[in-house]
Amino acid sequence: MKIKLTSVYVDDQEKALRFYTEVLGFVKKADFSQGSFRWLTVASPEEPNGAELQLALNGNPAAKAYQQALFQQSQPAAMFFTGDVRGDYEKMKARGAQFTMPPTDVTASTIAVLNDTCGNLIQLTQLVHYQH
């Protein structure tokens, strides 16, 4: 088995697409509409055929409640891995990202948390590789 797709709920798909591509640097992978339903995914430019992130509209009351509860508890809705969290932090800040936590050293990694402007917190993680 492979993981090919995961979803994050957003309150506005068009705003989310702009944020995830222009600020985070992902690329649009799929964009299909049928009636009021829109299937929208982005992917990493480093792995364009890798896992996709669906930017799913939070139109379902359960999805909206889940999204809001995570945000209120300061829990990230998604975690992205990077080889340079401090460099990505500076690039994303320059593109307008609002961070709720700057790069912070924690056990075995450095993390930063930002607000995606669509109802979610997103965590950037850089693993620390120890040499033995």
C-alpha cells in the first residue's frame, strides 16, 4: 500500500490554492468541478508524483467543527517536512505567512507553526540527524 492523498479542510478553496502555491510553494495537481463540488489538490514540487494534499471545502458541519476544534487547541492540521526550516520560515514570512511559532528546537527536530489563513495551523518540521 501507498499513501497517495490526504486532506485538509479549508474555508475557501480559491484562497487556499493561492496560499498553498504562492506562500508555501506547492504546485496545483488536480482541479475538477462538478456542480458545487470542487476536487482540488496540490503537491510538492520536489515530488510532483508523490502524495497529494486535497484542499477540501469544510462545508460539512462535522468537518467545520473538527477544523475549528484543532485550531482552537493550537493543533496543526498538517505537518510538512523540510531540510531547512529556518530558511523556509524566512522565505514564507517574506511571502506574507503569519507564524504562530518561529523556528523552535524541540526533541530531535526544529519546528515552526503558521496560520494558513483558511482555518488551519500548519507545522513545518526539520528532523535533527544525530551522528553517533
